[in-house]
Amino acid sequence: MTDLACPVPFSDYERVVLAHGGGGRVMHRLIEELFVTAFDNPHLRAQHDGAVLDTPGRLAVTTDGFTVRPLFFPGGDIGSLAVHGTVNDLVCCGARPEHMTASFILEEGLALETLRRVVESMARAAREAGVRVVAGDTKVVEKGKGDGVFITATGLGRVLAPEPPSPSRVRPGDAVLVTGPVGDHGVAVMIEREAMAIESDLASDSAGCAPQLLALLDAGVDVRCLRDPTRGGLASVLNEIARSARAGIHVREADVPVRSEVADACELLGFDPLYVACEGRLVAFVPEADAERALGALRRTPGSEDAARIGVVTEDHPGTVLLESPLGPSRVLDLLSGEQLPRIC
Amino acid sequence: MRWVDEFRDAGTARRLAGALARSATRPWTVMEICGGQTNTIARYGLEDLLPEGMRLIHGPGCPVCVTPLEIIEAARVLAQEPGVVLCSFGDMLRVPGAGGDLLDARSRGADVRVVLSPLDAVQMAANDRGRHHVLFGVGFETTAPATAMAAELARRLDLDNFSLLASHVRVPPAIELLLSEPEHEIDGFLAAGHVCTVEGLADYPALCARFGVPIVVTGFEPVDILHGLLMCVRQLEAGRHEVENQYTRSVRSDGNPEARALVDRVFEVADVPWRGLGVVPRGGLRIRPAWARFDALRRFDPSLPEVTEPVACKAGLVLQGRLVPTDCPEFGRACTPEHPLGAPMVSTEGACAAYYRHRRHAAFDERADR
């Protein structure tokens, strides 16, 4: 993406120095000229220790830390990722994201130009998601004690769903939907990180999913459970829900949307796309009676045109996810024991 | 349509399974040699599609599984040498050695890096001459050419900070060893397609003739495996025992002579230990004396602790095809992918891990029935 914003002359330094976290003039200038300018809103402008919010009704709150290498990848960067990740956790509570806070751990020596790009991307993502960044913090750690930038974010949202989605509301017979192809984010980052010689237009799916939640609620769908399949991918999320709902889940592998670029890269690495992270997808559990309406509403929402029904909740095998192979037989789709590791041959 | 789709097609698979059922008049037992094939069999549930009584035995073709414990220990010890970067394929990182695995060594400060290609390790050494880079090169005939190419490239770049911890093994001598076992139950073999892509078919006719078993060189997709099994069963039913090539889209009968010549320049055939099988005569490769400067064991001569396999681990029997993973008393109890007792529980190509990940419900159903 071409960045058309003008560089902001917020520092005499080219790189982050310890003084940027030291509490003095250098730090204040960074905060005022970079962070407050980018995230501009009345709460930040007040430059107080925190923000006082006037938000009636039920609130959803979440917190999440973000580390990613490389900091920039096709389809996003750590800044936009921090917004999308936080926003999507709120969406999974049935809430419309409204506010967030962000804490930046910066590594001494990080180019300030890099930080500017991250912060401006984050501000753009927040604007698109309708979220205000109302409070923040910056700390600097010595060179070698960080990986450029770490971001920790807290999000607040207003609960819109009449009954907030939760694994405890999942019932046998519920349809399992996914809002788009899985594994794009993990594979896009992997290709970039390993500088793999794969010609690919693949981009991360990183995106905020509030429009999908709103589309489902507007269509009158009873959203029983929502989860964003980030670390550990679709397979891990389904396992978590099967366990906490004490229900079985039966998934048809042939129905799970996977882009051919993702499938091919996984083939090469010995990965299973069902365990690869997404950052802009939701897994939705809805009553069978609402399933077709839910799919229609999702497919009309930009970004989830390829939403699909992938399985069903069962009374059998509670706590276990079974995956039906395209050839017919089923197998257990388990949690991974650790991270996926590229294989030998 | 993607390049693999036709080899995963449900209709083709069902037709092949039907033909297999019609062809088999006896309960044949076939060993697939390669762990990649084992993984496909478990992942797609192919055993559920076989005729009643037909049995698959999973062979020792898992590079992670057969790499001797001594070599795993050597990798761990070398990784802890000051100034050494150990470059390894990803799935070697979790194999338990006597004093922990490589991930554990990394968490204690060792510089262990995952490479996707052996040439990446040479590149890393060229870019960072201040540290010594050891490439942990393991695998079958399939990966040996890439390891040899890494050594050649290092020599061409005149790198003094690059060496190999090599443990490459050869499949045909292992087949010979398994068939020499008087009590073996194997009627026929599926040989590993990718090994033969390099080696060709020359090693196999003598084995077929000497032991009276058909050997079908087979690919790795579900349709390949069912097709390979059908070809094998048809031979068995007709009383034939020949080499046949199912994987014609990759395997030529003379293999890849350039790749073999490359391996031959750097390595020589030797008697080597396979974890679980013991010493296999002519069963592996060792670095030729002319390449000693690239031999990590000769350069560092690490002092290695005595290593012994965990007593409870039956990996040896599993690797010889004499024990189904789920029949091991420790399977899913003391031995899981989180706490593997033996290497076959680690790699995606290990029979125990394949059963744990894909077939556990079947095993537990059976246990519950008993």
C-alpha cells in the first residue's frame, strides 16, 4: 500500500533512544507529535493520566499483546494487527468496538520512521473500525531486549447482541460457519518472514470483523458463539469451543474454504492450513434455522463473500472435533502439541 | 484445478477401493515404507477403505524417527558450543535426546535455527563469518542431494565456518533387513516415490527376486496409495513379485543421475545405525575423508554422554512394523506428542504421531469395547 501521509517531524532523532521513554522533553515531543497527532481525539488531547468515558449499557472488555516478525507483511503490519486483534475479541463478545488503549514497548535503535508507519497504520485501522484510541503509554527497552515494537492493547465495546455469544450457548444441531478462507494471515507472514521464493499475491486477511457481527444481528440471527481463529487456527478454536461447550463438532474438510496459494504453501512446508492463524475471520455457531439467513447476510458483507458452512454441533463425542475427510472416513482434529514446524521432506 | 486435486479425488479413491475389494481374495499384508505415506493413510482414513482382513504395516521411513539418539545428542551438544549456530529442519527440534530436545537447548541460550533448505544454512554462514554454522542434515536419499549441494557450495565459497552433522540413510538396505527377519509378515511393499525419484528402480529387482515380494514404487496422495495397493494386490493374486512404478509422474527408472553423482562426490555408503533397527549394513552415508573439513563431528569432536532409549518405549518394534502404535501400552498415556517417549511420536511422518493425531478415536473406541 502506498503511504501518502506526510512525514511528521516529531523528533530530531532518527532512531528510538532510551530518552524516548525517559519522561523528559524528548518523550513528550514523541507523544504529542506522533501519537496524539495520529490518534487525534479529545481524550488524548486532554493529555491526562487516563480517559473518562461516558458509555452506558453493558460493556465488553478485552486485552491482547501483539508481537510479529516481520513488523510489516503483505496486507498489514503490527499496528493494524493490534487494532484488528483487539476489535475482533470484542466482536466475539457480541459487542461493537468503541474505545481502545495501547501500550508500546519500543526497542532502542528502532527507526523512528518505522514507528511512524506503524502508528499511522494503527490510526488508520482504528478510524476504519470506528474505534478511538483514548489512552496510551510508551516505554523503551535497551537494544536487544525487544523485537522493534511490542504493542499491548485493551479494547472496550458496547454489547449489542441481546444474548452475548458464548460457548455455553452452543447446542447440538447448531450450524458452524466461517466468514472466509482460513490460513491467509499465517501463510502470508511466513512467506515474508522466511523470504521464501514463492511468487504470490497472497495477503494477510487482517481486518476488523464488526461489519460481520452487525450483519448477523441485523438479519436477526441468534449468534450463539463467535470466535476469531487466530493462534492455532480454525482447528484450535473448534477444539476450545467443543471442550467448553461439552459438545461434539463434526467438520467436513471439503467444505472448509482454503485458498489454493495457502494450500500450496502449506503443502511445501508440511503445515496443515486448519492450524494456521487468521486475523480477519470469525467462526460462528448459529441455530440450524438461522444458518442460511446468516450465510446470506455474511456473503453480502464485503470481505466475507466466501463465507461457508463447514460443520455441525453433535451430541456424540462431546469435547472432540471430528473431521470428515473428502474421501469419507473421519478422524480426530486435535489441538496441536506445540507450534507447527517445517518438515524434512 | 490444482495439481494435487486429481490425486485426492473422492470418486477415484472409491473406484480404486472397489477394485481393491474385488481383486483381493486373501488377507494380504502390505508395508508402506515411507512415513509420508503413513501420514496420508492416517489423515485420509484409508485403512477404513481397505477390504476386510487387508492390513497395512507402517515402515521405518521417517527420517526423524530413525536418526540415532547419539546424533540427536551430538546436535544438542554442538548447539551449545560457544560461537556455533545449529541449523536444522523444523521437525528435528522436538525429538527428545538424552538431555532434552533442541527447543529446550534453544530456550537455554543455544543458537538453533530452522532452515527450509540446506542452502539457506550455507548462505547464513557466508553472511556471518564470525560464527560457525553446523547444518544438521538428516533424511533419506531424498534430502541427501541437497545436503551434498550445501557442502559443495560451502567449498566453492571456501567457507571455514560451515560444517555438516550428517545422518543420511538408505532405504533398500532397510527393506532387505526387514525381509531377512524370519518372522516378518510382509507380503508386499509400497516403496517411497521420492526416494526412487533420486535413486531410480535399480536396487529393487534383486530384492523382489530374493524374497519373493512385489514392490510398487508409490506416490503420497490418497489416490496414489490406493492405486499402489491395487497394483501390489494384483501382483500377489497373480503370484508375481516384480518392481512396478505407480508414481510415473515423478519416477524415471534411472532416477536422477546428476543428483546421485553429487551425493557420491561428498558421501560414501557405510554401515550405520538406524534408531529402532540397529546397525543396517550399507544402510547409510558418511562424509568422505576428502571432505573432512566439513564434518562437524571431526571438527568439534564433542564428548557425548552415554545414551540409552527409554525402557518403556517400543519405538523399535513400531519401526520394524511389528507393533501397531495403538497396541503400545504407553500410547496416549505416558507417551503423547507433548511428552514423547520416542521419536515416532514426534514427527508428522512418525507412525505413533500419525495414529495419535488422526486415528485416536478409533483406538479409544476399540479399547472401550474391550
